[in-house]
Amino acid sequence: MYGTVFHMHAKPGQEQAICQLFEEWDRERAPRVQGFQAGYLFKPDQQRDELIGVAIFRDRESYRK
């Protein structure tokens, strides 16, 4: 298993649009990405504009393609 954790800061009023883009990617692109296992998007309670993403792949080779 291999993956990455990333942080994003949404511009004011754009958080919902970012969440929708992630949902769309999960539905439409994820099934075609070889080695992709799962993706998650988190919103910390204390940080209003911060989003934390996690992408998990089968192995390093799949991640780097």
C-alpha cells in the first residue's frame, strides 16, 4: 500500500465546490485509475478553510503513474 496526505486551503465560499469535485473524481475517474484503492477528504473542526485529503494506491508504482 502506498499513498499521500495533502492539505488544502479553500478560498472563501469554495469549500463545497472542492468537495463536489472530489466526489465527481471518485465516481468518474477513480474506477479507471489502475491501482487506486481509496480517497478521503476531511475537514478539521478547528480550521475553517482547511481540507485534508488522503489518496491510497496499491503500491508505489501505481501511485507514480
